[in-house]
Amino acid sequence: MNGLPSRYLAFLACIVVLVLCVLGWHEGIGVRLLAIVSGLLVLVGIADLAQTRSTLRRNYPITSHIRFFFEYFRPMLRQYVVESDNEEVPFSHVQRAVVKQRAKNALDVRPFGSELDMYAERYEWLNHSIAPSVIAEPDFRIEVGGAQCAKPYSASVFNISAMSFGALSPNAIRALNGGAKQGGFYHDTGEGSLSTYHRENGGDIVWELGSGYFGACERAGVFSEAKFAEKAVLDQVRMIEVKLSQGAKPGHGGVLPGAKVNAEIAATRGVPIGEDCISPSRHSAFDTPEGLLRFVARLRELSGGKPTGFKLAIGHPWEWFGIAKAMTTTGILPDFIVVDGGEGGTGAAPLEFTDHVGAPLREALMLVHNTLVGLDLRDKIRIGASGKVITAVDLARTLALGADWCNAARGFMFALGCIQSQSCHTDRCPTGVATQDASRWTKLDVPDKATRVANFHRNTVLALRDLLQAAGLSHPRELGPEHVIRRVSSHEVRSLASLYRFLEPGELLGDHVPEHAVFQRFWAIARPDTFAPPAELAAQRASKLR
């Protein structure tokens, strides 16, 4: 191209304006302001041309920043200007709006009619009764703790899922726990351990131990019985949860850079200040299914007999089957299992893990529920579930598929004021929820947000009560897959009870393997003494390499 390329015209125009303004400096304040603005833009253009990291900036001085501006604000512009009310990316405007309305005790009804296409595939509804029931007190509770537990816990049907201090700000933790205290439900610490902020307001705590054993470690990844027992016996700690994997990034450890490990986080997690805080991808306290259950039993003993269980995202079926078989070989039962679906959230995870690793909640939950039913253990072990649970319909569907209670993380974040800016990993959360920047999180008003957390919980449980009454039921435990109907085509609908295969009690105890593809393929070859691939699978893989 002859002459000056057009992409430099903006830069050249700023130079021309600057020169003209300097020549006319004496003509008034307006010219001087324009000179300052154009001068700053010229400096930006010079910096763009001088730097070497961004080719775009060198080729398009000044104008390239327009792209960066819209790229930065794109998530917010998309969800407020572009997307439809029901487009879930990852949560729809309708979902976010109903949380905020319930958190503020505002009217949460909708006029005119549904915006959903009721004839689209996968549309679901709940069957109602001609004779609705009447439920006077909707404080639905689930007793957690089997015969091997000395201190059972009465859990709400809806609780705060695992979110660590470090991922969330001090005031966000304070507000969540304050809301849990007001509403009588539990607050899961996440693997970042039990901080002073979790304890300030006295809400019920489920202490989660990940592979780093933070708060109960000699150093990250090395478990300390003495340090665990010191916190586990606290009255506020009601249950202990071993995190095997997380739905948003199963099989992947995390790293909190040393620059972010300040004195508070170091004290909370039991690691050195300023050093990388590493969550290994696997546990060091056990390496077999039977070892996991012995570890669960030891934690239950050290905590004084509190309900102890584990959380997992379902991956290789034989690994879960190995854990289930270990329950029969060791006689050790967890008090509860939390199933985390692949649609679960996180502060930061690789794209491949977020989108394509781990089973979604429905399939994972049904596999765990079916296995326990087939071993005749379902009445002895409670199941929690988490993964995009927002409304009472989400609760009802998940309970119908086999869960005893549900946990939610991002729903309670919305109640705190989260606007889904998707900047959790940048430390620049605009609402002070997911940041350690004190200039941001100190603006989050704890008493007000704690009340909103409690309101969201209460109004969601009330909505669940209304659904149960409409269905003619008296408690969430009565929900079953027959109550949920799904459209599988434009001309066919089926209940979840007929759409999926559900095992009968004790069906896995005999020699006959149920007519269920996953059980037929993997149940017989799963082993309680190893997580390694069964020999049959290993042989098949070896033959492919020959």
C-alpha cells in the first residue's frame, strides 16, 4: 500500500489535533482540555508502537483499545443486552432474577404466561394432584448419621455448597455463614479450610478436607491427625466431608500462587506465607477404596463421632463400584456421599475440564443412588447433590432422582450480589464476593447480605413446599422419578421412572448382574482394593497397542 496505511489514521488524527490545540492554547479552556485528551491519546499511540508484546496494538495504535474495551465488558453486555431471558450461559437472566427477588423478599411471580417452548425436546414438568396436600411447616430436615455415628446431624434440604476462603472474600464468607445461622442450614467450607470468618457468626459448618488437607496438615498434602482433631471437635463443625473430586475440574489439582498466600490465608490453611499453595490431584492418606473408607472411619473417630462422608464427581465407573464394594468388604459405611455434577462451578478451571470432564449431575446421581439401592445400603447412607441447583424445580428434580438434599454455590453467590461478571479468577470481582482486594470486599455489607442469603434459602424452601403441595405430597422424601415428565420428542413424553433403569433393593447382592449397561460392563470387574483399571480393561488396552 502506498502512503500511510489507514489503520494509523486515528493516531495521526490525534497528533494533528494536539498540534492545532497547542497552537491555539490561548483560545480558552475547551481547547486546553482537548489538547490534554489528544496528548494522552498520542502517548497511548506511542506506547502501542513501542511495545513488542501485542502485534495488534503495534498495527492499530489507539484503535486496538476499542476491542479490548468491549472484550472486557463483553460478559456483562451479553447478559444484560444480548442474551434472551432463558439463555443459560451459564445462568439465565430469569434464574438470576428469581434468586435476587427471593433474596430481597420481593415479589417473584411472572405475568402473562410461560416463555418456554413446552413442545421442545427435554422440556420437563412435574405432575400435580387433583387433591393437593397442606404442609404447615416447610422446614424440611434430613437426619444424617448412621449406626457408626455418635452425633447425627439434622440437615436442611437446601444448603451452601463448598466455597473456600481465598476464592471468596472475608465479607462474603461472613455473610454466607451469617445467613446459614439465621436460616438453620449448613455452610460448607470448601477445601480452603475453616477460617476465622467462618466462625464469627456461628452458623453450622461442614468442614471439607481436600487433597491438600488444609488446616489439618503438616504441610500441604500431608495429613496431621492432631491438627485435624483440634478443629473437628468444635461444636460449630457439624459434619466432615472428604473431597475426592470436584465437578468443575475433576482429577485436577489447584495452585494458589505464593503472591496471594498472605498471612490470613497461610494461617487458615496451615501453609507457609508467600509459598505456592498446592492442592495435589490425588490424596496421600489413602490409595485404595478400602483405604478411603478406613480414612473416613478414622476422621469420624477423631471428630468425636460426627457424620463423616465424601464428595466426588463420577468418572471411571469401576472406581465408584470399587468404593461401593469396599463398604461390604470392610463393613465401614460413610454417613453421607455428596455427588458433584460436571455442571458445577469454580473460581477457575481449564476450559477442557469445565466443559468435558466428569459426568453431569443427573447421570452421576442416579449411578450412586442405584448402586446403594442395589447393595441394600440406601437407607443407611444419605446422598447430597450439587450442580446448578437454583430454583425449587431444580431441587424437586434432583430429589426425585435419588438425592436426600441439595447444595448450591452460585445461587447463594447471586444472593450476595454476584452479577455473573465471570471475573472470579482475576481478583477484580466488581461486587466484592470473589476477591481478596480489600478496596472491593469491604464494600460488601455483611448484615444486609446475610439476611438476603437467609431469605433466598427460606423462599426457595417455601417454593419447594408449594410444589410438593401441588403434587399431593407431604415431604421431599416422597418425590420419585415418576413425578417428573420429560418430552423426548414433539409427539412423545415419558416419566423419568420409565426413561431410566432404577435398581431394586438388594439387586447387586446376588450373582445376577442387573440389565443395566454400566453395571453389566464394570460391576463384576471392579475391585475394593485398588483404583487401578481392572485387569480385563488393561489387557484390552495392551492388545490395541500391539
